[in-house]
Amino acid sequence: FKHPIWLTFWHQFVSTLLILALRLVRPGLVATGDDKAGIPPLTAMRAIQIGLPVAAAQCVGLMAGNVAVMHISVSFCQMIKAWTPACVYTIGCFMGNSKWSLSVAKSLLGITFGLTITSLGEMQFDRYGFFMQVVALVSEGLRINLLELRLKSQGYKLNPLSSIMVFAPMTASLLLICGFLLDRDGLSVEAIERIGQLTLLANAFIAFALNIAIYLAIQVASGLVFTLAGVVKDIMIISSSVVVFGTIISPLQVSGYSLALVALQVYGQVSKATASFDQTGIMLGLWELTKEVWTRPEDQIEPREEGEVVGLKIDSADATATNNGRV
């Protein structure tokens, strides 16, 4: 289905219908207020103020990305998209969603570099296409950060379901306007029948479930973690296609994705102790962490007797007991 604007509109439109039906049956699941905390429900005007910037960023990104692929190659588009985690992090630092850390930035650059070299090959450079893909990249970074900011910092009780109720109608409305202006051919019966009505309906239900998962991930973790999870998803898809369909990938692609996976692991460690890694540097910090893991079983864990679960000793003068449990 070569009409992404209309396909995304269809996803958001069905999500709107499903969430309105759920509101009629179980209104408590999509409540935006909290009587116990004294938080009033969202008014229509406030919902527009919260949801419209996210919807606008999504529409701009979608349109710019569609224009870009008409002027530059898909591989070049993927190279630019590889900068999405770095873009999300940088914009997040400016918006206050993330705290700047040099070690985090270095680990994200490692991920970006690994993903970039997987797309090396034919590159049809076009200034206008490059500019539009960069616009799409910035719009996606802005959308994710705006979404995180509104899910976490507005003071309203926005769970994944109520978030869909706020964002989906506005996104569908803007995409409807964009579709009429830019892609009227997508409304043809032939285009719909080529895919099949049942396929489009099932696709919309899956997109509804995916939107719930996205809002939950951003609300519980962060927009950056959600973006990095997309990198893991892409690697899993490519690995599955190699195993299941016998897709051939080049050694350069294997090297790139391997580097991205290693950098993801580095980010996982760095994000747990950014201040320490900023002080020591990534390589020295990882070396110290490795030495700690190697020496911990000998220095901190007691010999285990039969039937005994042994924990780590509390090596402190004020400790009154060790963490040894009996079964």
C-alpha cells in the first residue's frame, strides 16, 4: 500500500473509534482526571493544547519522509534515520527530558555509526531530498520528546488508553487534511482492494495495540529508550529474515549491526552510572566494572553450604547482620 499518509490516517481513525467505544463501556479506563488527587479531567481546549503539537510533528515528519524518498535512495534515507537516537537525545536535552552526559553521547554515537555503515552503498545525493529527510528526522525527535513531556509532566492522569483518546483524533484530523492535499489517489477503491479490506482492518487493530505499547514504553521509561528499542527491533527483523527467508546480508552489514549491539550494551551500563562514566571515561569505566564483576564472587560471596541460600555480605562497621537466608 503505497500511500503512507492514508494508511497512518486509517490507523489513527480506527484507534479513535475503538477508544470512543471503550469509553462508552468502561469510562474509568480512559479517565484523564483523578478525584483523590484533586486533578480535574481534561477539557477539550486543554486536550488540543496537549495533543496538537505531537500530531503536527508526526504529520510533518511523515510528509517530509515521503518527499525525501522521491529524491534520494532508500539506503541514504536509512543512513540519515540512523541518527534518530542521537537526535532524540539532543532535543531531549534542550527540552529538559534528558540530562546531558558526554559518556551517553559517545555511546549513542557508537550506535549511530554502526547503523550508518550498514547502509553504505549506492547513495544518490540530492540537496532537496537530503533536507527533507533531515526535516523528517528532527520532526520525529521532536514528536517523541513532546510525547514524553506531555505524558509525564502535564499533571494529568494520562495512561496509554487515555493518551490514545487525546492524540489519535487530532493526528487523524491533520492527516486527513494532508491526504486530501497531497495524495488523493490513495482514496481509490482499486488501491484499497489490492490490499484487501480484511488486511487493512487487521492492520489497524495491530496498530492500535502498538500505540498502547508505545505510549506505555515512553511513559514508563523514556523516549530515548523507546527509540533504542527500535534499533533492537530492526536487528531482530533482519536476523529473522536471514534465518526464515534466507536473505543475504553483506559482511559490512553484519559488522555494522554487531557494532550497534555492542554500543547498545555500553549504553545500558553507562545509563546506570552516568556521573561515574563521565568522570572516568567509557573505556576505563567498563574496565573497572569488568574487574568488579570478576572479583565479586571471591571477595563478597560466602561459601554455600547444602540447603543454604547465600547473599552478599554487608561490608560495613555499622552492619548488624549479613544477608544470609535459610531455606
